[in-house]
Amino acid sequence: MIGTYTLLDGTTMPALGFGTYKLNGARGVDSMVGAIERGYRLLDSAFNYENEGAVGEAVRRSPVPREELRVVSKLPGRHHAYDQAVATVEESLYRAGLEYFDLYLIHWPNPRQERYVEAWRALVDLRARGLIRSVGVCNFLPEHLERVAEETGVMPAVNQVELHPYFTQWRLRAFHERHGVRTQSWSPLGRANAVLSEPVIARVAQDHGRSTAQVILRWHHQLGSVPLPKATGPEHQRENQEIFDFELSQDEMAAISALGREDGRTKGQDPAVYEEF
């Protein structure tokens, strides 16, 4: 069974989510409904995924009451201006056919634009209107998090970042722990790169009678992060969920973390300079 975390704003979040990137149309809806039926309760989407309509349809078709699900979407960089941010969230809800998002995130800080604080104010105000239950960000560095908190008085409840054994984000995670920010992991399996065939992880998996993917997702869980794996088929959806009935030792955790590199990003997307629109 997937447990939950309580965020700094008092809302709750499942300890494992379901990524919906590239799950579009009827096939995407079927995949998401299947994931919900298998126990997933968090669906992670974004305006730029162009599948908010499919997510909303999956919510309506699922046998699980809306209040038990956590639907997430994200604001694109081209809509950081306050009025545009407000309209984008409203449009996202119209697309999804939902009354509110459980969590809405700024997708990237886009620091050269210098408008992420403006976008953050819009999300905070939308939360006050009841259109968003919880507000957070993606890919923010400590300086971005500190700035929005200082200028608005509201620290993001969540920061969703690239995190996997090749890129452990230990400095950022330490900042999150000090300030009560919950880490979410996008690309938790390294976008299916060589990390899945790492001998260290393969040995740990063999010792536990698990797959390498399960070991990596368990590593995320024991770090206190919420991994967001994507899986279209039922077999992998079940496999990714079955990570709560075994535990990695401290030595195993350390061995996996030791695979980390100073910049192990899969596509070099450094939030200090990367711009997403």
C-alpha cells in the first residue's frame, strides 16, 4: 500500500506518484485509469504535456472518488506574467474539466526572464480562490526558493527536480529538509539510461529478489523523495508500486548514492541558465 506525506501547508501527498508525460488521447486515458485501479493516487501532468484533458477524463472514469486523488499540473515558462499565469491555470482546469488542482507547480524558474516571483504570487492567489489546494515549483535552486519565500511569505510545499542515482541532488535535498519542502523526483530511473544496468544496483536487486527499477524507486523512497515513474503497461505499473515491503540497508543506500556525479543530469538542463517555454 502506498503511504502518504503531510506537506508543510497541511495537505497530503502519496509517497509514490504516476508520471503521465506522453500519455495522451484514449490510450493515455486507459493507461491512467489502469494505474488508478492498481493503487496509484497521484497523477503528475503539465500544461506543456498537452494531456490535461486526458488526465481529467481518467479521473472521471476511475472508480476512485475525486477527493482521494491528487492531480498535479505545471505552469509553462511563457506564461509567467501574473495575468497570464492566472489565465493558464483557469484554462488548465477547463481542459481537465476539474474544479481544482491538488497541486500546481511552476515548471522551471527561467531566471533570465526574472518573472518567477510574479508567477508564484499568481499561484498563491489562485490557492486563496480555491482553484489550487497546494502550490509548489519544479527545478528551483535554493536561491530561487529563498527569493519566493522572502518576497511572498510562502515557501513552496514541493520542489520537483531531476533526481536519480547519477544525480543525487544531496545539497538541494538538505535545503529542502531544513525548510520543510517535500522533494519529488522526475526521471527517477534516469530516463532509462545506463543506471538500470549498473552492477552495484544489480547486486542489490539480486540480494533482495527485486528488479533494478524497484531498488532505485525504493532508494528514492528512503531518501524521503516522491518518485514519479511512468509506465504504460500493467506489469510495470504493478512492479513500480511494489517497493514498500522491503528495505535497503544503510550500506546499500550509500553504495547507490555513491554513483552520483557532480553534474549527472541526463540532458544538461541546469536551472541556473535553462529556459523552458
